[in-house]
Amino acid sequence: MSKEITNLPAALSEMPPQNCTKSSKRAIDLALNAGRKWQSPRTGFVHLCSTDEHASDTIPLFENFCFAMALFRQRSVESILEGKELVERLLSFQTPEGNFPIYLHDFPRCYDNWMCLRIAPILFQIRRHFSAVIGTEWKEKLDAAISRLLQCAGSRSRSALWEHRFLKLQGIGSDFSPATHDEWYHWIVSEQLQSSSFSAEIPYHPHLQAFIGGTEAQEKGEPRPVAIEWALAEKQGFSERLLRPHPAMLQSALLFPIDDPKLLPSSPFAWIPEGGRLLWRGKSKLHSFSAPGGTGKEPGKIFFQLSGPVAIEKGDLIEAAVFCDISHETDLTIEGEKGTVFQLSDSIHICTPTLKIELRFDLLEGEGDFCGQISRANRPAQTACKGALLYEAFDWRVAMRTLRRSPNCLIAASMKIC
């Protein structure tokens, strides 16, 4: 350990507040606990794999830097010393050109060209907020590492997202319009390099504590958590979904409290036109309804256009389907009775304690024979079906099977929410 931080408790007392309110401290606690869950007692590193949650032999550089950031923001003597030691070990894996590998075992190969710009804000914020406790020698190490990261990024052609990050790291103004949850996350991290106050309407639903921008991603029976949700939910207190350990918790350690965020109006449910999605909060979980392949701008009708000739072979042909999560809170009935097979114009009820959906399929154009069926399945956006869960089903599928039809048909799924 550096001799320059032997008086660490005194230095901590002299540090200015870094926007670490009681609520943000709670978010950092969750990030730290997530890191501890996957931290190896032998190596001291966080062991995670993005493609296999059960893998314990891979050490990702970005998540370990995020863990180090959580340790620093915990602001105790022990956590800052541990964070400093972790960063020093991680800096050993910076290549001469300035980049870092995705996983430690890849070194010196760097398969992510933008890992340099993912990690640079972490070192930048540590340098900015904790300079009083890290010592002159360590500041020089951070400055040298940041300089090499910027040189690495500057030598490459950058997309709009990473050009925005590159300019913000240099204190230069830049505009970028995020769309996906990943872009929103990196955009906020970039904006907070200069200020915690910025103007943007974040597609986040306060009542549901869910980010509703971009494409759908389902993890088991609920929408997959993203780092932004912890940063925006901390003032309310976290729902059960956000209290469970998740790798995205580590990424949230990079997000500081946002001053006066502009959020969507709070309501009992959220309708997302892309993919015909509906989210609502149950007693113990976040429920979802999804109609992949359907189109419709209003939370009333979803249209399925069936085009071209039909080639019904050995397998069944499903061309119109909606999905809802399987839960002990969810009850499905056909015309008020339990069942699995239904016809066009039959009423299907999806009932939970807090919201009910009445669903009906109708043939608006063309002609044909269809058979409706309720079965267990997974929506295309399901991400958990791998490893031991490869054959697990997390959704109810309410589908119309095509028996025969004319070349062009239009099926409407009418919804009534109550």
C-alpha cells in the first residue's frame, strides 16, 4: 500500500460530499453486495460470464472496474483501500496501445474496441472524487492510464455513441440521442462526466420502476433489469425485482444521483407500442404482456398480417400469438372456464390481482380455419433459456394455429384492460 494514504480516516473526513445521499448509498450497497456475491475469495476478482451465469472461471474487466467504483463510493476506510488495490491490479492488464481485454484470460487480445471508453469514465470519476485519499503517485498512475485510454480511442473511427463519450471525457460539448437501454446507460455516464444535471425525458416508468425504452428483453418471468433502474428508483425504495442480486447492479455503480430527472407520468400500467407490450405491477412481481410480430399504436388492438401462401407441413403453423408471464398470480380462462383450446371471437381472460385483460382474436380480412390454443412457451425476447434452464418455459402463449387460409389474411387481437 502507498505510504501516502496512511492518514486515510482524516482524509475521508476532509472530502467534500459527492452527491452520496442516503438513498444513493442504498443503491451503492446493492451494487457492492452484488459484487461480493460473485467475488472469488481466492482471486479477489468478480467472476462473471455474459453468456453463462453459472460460469465461475471468467473475470470480466469492466464489471471488476465497476465493483472497484462501488468500493470507492462506499466511502469507508476498508472499502477504499480494497478498491484501490483492485484498480491497481486491473491496470496491469492495460495493453501498450491503451485498451483492456473483455476477460482477463484474453490478455493481451482486446476483442472490444471500445472497452477503453467503457473504463475511462470510472478512472476519471475516481480521480475527480477521491483525489484527497489516493495520493500523488496513484494520481499519476490514473492520469497515465486515462491518457493511454484516450489515445487508444482517438486512433479509431468512432460511432455516434462513443464519439459522444470521447468528447465528454475531454470536456467538450456533444449531442447524442439514445434509443436502447445500453445507449441510455452510456449516455448518462457520459453526461455525468461534466454535471449531474441534464435535460432529457428518460423512458422510465416510476410506478413500475422499469425502463421501457428500446426493444424487449425478458429474464425468466419479469423484464430484465437494467442499470438505469437502480439509479432512478433509489429515492422511492426498491421493488422486489430490483432487490434481487443481478450483474447489472454492478454497472449501476457508475451512475450518480440524477438531479431532477424528467420521467414519464406515473400510472398503474405502461403500454409500449413497439412489440405491443403491456407492463403492470402485481403484488409480488412485475407482470408483462407481449405481442411480438404484431403491430398497433393503441392499447386496444394488435394486428397480425398473414401474407403469402401457406405451406403446412408436419409441424404446426402459428402466425399470431401473444405471451404473458407464468405466475401464481396469473389465471387464464376461456369464456370464464378453464381450458386450453378456443375459437375465433372467444373471450380469453388474463387475470391478476391488480389488472385484468380481456382478449379476443378476430379475422378481419381473408378467409381460413384457425384453432386457438393456450400453452406454455417462451416469447422470442426471453434471455434465460440457456444452461440448466434451456428447456424451461416462463410464459403462457395464447396463439392461433393456422389450419388453412387464403394467401392474405388480417387477424386482430382486441384487448380490454380493466
